[in-house]
Amino acid sequence: MPKRMLLSFLVIFLLLHSSHAKCRPRQLPNPADKHIFILAGQSNMSGRGGVRNGTWNGYIPLASHPSPAILRLSAALQWEEAREPLHADIDINKTCGVGPGMAFAGGISDNIGLVPCAIGGTKIMQWQRGGPLYSNMVGRAREGLKEGGAITALLWYQGESDTITAEEADAYKANMEKFIKDVRLDLGMPLLPVIQVALASGEGPYIETVREAQMSIALPNVVWVDAKGLPLNEDNLHLTTGAQAQLGRMLARAFLTHFPIPRF
Ligand SMILES: *[C@@H]1O[C@H](CO)[C@@H](O)[C@H](O)[C@H]1NC(C)=O
Ligand SMILES: *[C@@H]1O[C@H](CO)[C@@H](O)[C@H](O)[C@H]1NC(C)=O
Ligand SMILES: *[C@@H]1O[C@H](CO)[C@@H](O)[C@H](O)[C@H]1NC(C)=O
């Protein structure tokens, strides 16, 4: 009797062991359980870290490494394992490098679905409802929901292109508030969390006007993190790879501090 029992144990052990070994390689998270984050704005959100003279150096810092728990909605609307450059097939007219998205996702220990939508050089007026950037973003977010999950927040890094004229800078606050209200309405999420990055500099002289607008958005569940002091590429125009990794972690901390992560 004990001999037979021992044999059964051995058989069971071998079965378990072999099936375990077979299933082991990379298990993508259940799409129904993912927290979906929209990434939108202009070049710094898209990511230019490590780009010099139109070529990306390929370096990915530890904080931005891929993980099977982090997915990305491709331009072809497929969920796939995410990796930098997250916007390579989205912001297609520019060379993309490292942005804040992967480091953000890595800073939140949960299944994440990133929906990259940022396009370099865009102004807030181009993101208003009715325009192609807006429609594309909302359409991608909705498409991302088809296999389940929940839209959890919008990460927004934009405004540099609105620092050039006083008119545009002065209108930034009202335009940003309208944009947020429209997105919330169209996604049916009146309190959708929004995390903005407050500009450290811009393309024009009205940086402070835009920064003040960002910091005083009069809507609930809208917060900001400050990019001031983060190092720039030699182009003096974009955050470095290291700065992007740091910014991603700042965004994750801000999210976890201000918004409890919804449970499924
Ligand atoms: C980029 O181009 C400039 C001007 O053509 C050149 O001086 C510089 O060495 C280049 N940098 C790299 C990293 O290739
Ligand atoms: C890329 O450039 C083309 C031609 O100028 C333009 O039609 C298109 O909208 C641009 N796409 C993006 C994503 O910037
Ligand atoms: C990128 O972000 C940095 C830091 O906020 C800012 O100084 C720079 O102007 C931005 N560049 C562009 C092109 O938006």
C-alpha cells in the first residue's frame, strides 16, 4: 500500500512539474483585470529620451523595463506587451525614444494597459473635441475597454507649444478645463483622474502663464507633478532618458497618493 501511494505521489509530482514547466513562459495578464491609462500630450509624453540627431540610442533604464504585467494598445488596436518607445507607431513623424509611460506603469504594482496617444508639437486647441487628436484618443480608449478592464486615469504632458503667444497662454486654463470636461463626458467618467505634468520650460516666453493655469485647474480629481529641475537632452528641448524614468515614478507616486487604485 505505501509503495503504491508513493508511486501515485511521484506520478502526480511529475505531472504537475511538467505542466508547470510548460505554462511557465510569459503569461500575459487577464485583459479583463487591467487598469487602463491614457497617455496624451506632446513630445515629452511621447518620449524623446535618448534621441540624438534623429536616432534613438536604444538604452532603456531599469525603471522602464518591460514586464508581462504591462500591456500597450498598439496603433493597430492590439494589446501587446509594452516596451519603449511606447509611441513608436503613434507619433510616427518623429523619432521616438524613452518617455514616462513605462516607468509610470512599473511604479504601480498591478496589471496595466497603456494607451499611448501623444503627438509631438501639438497645441491644446488641436486637442479639442471634434479634432482628430481628440477623436483618436477617445476612440482608442474605448477600443481598449473592449476586452474588459477599466479606464483608470489620463496622464497629460502638454502645453509647451502654448507658451509662444500671450493669447494662447491666457486661454490655456479654459481650454484645458474644457478638454477635461469633454473627455469625462465622452468616456462617461465624470471624475476620471487626470495627472498633468507642470512645464519646466517651453517654446516661448509665456511658460509661467501656462504653469499657473495647470496648477489652478478648477475641477475635482485633477492634480499635477512638477517637471521643474529635471535634466534636458543636449537639444535643450526634451527630457533625458533618466529624467523620463524619474518623471514616470513621480507620476506613479502622485497617482497612488491621490487616487485609490480601483479593485475589480
Ligand atoms: C549630431 O549632429 C551634430 C551636427 O551634425 C554633430 O556635431 C554631433 O556629433 C552629432 N551627435 C551625435 C551623437 O551623433
Ligand atoms: C505625419 O505627417 C503627415 C504629412 O505631413 C500628416 O498628414 C500626418 O497627420 C502626420 N501624422 C502624425 C501622427 O503626426
Ligand atoms: C519637454 O519638457 C521639458 C521639461 O518640462 C521642457 O523644458 C521642454 O520645453 C519640453 N519640450 C517640448 C518640446 O515640449
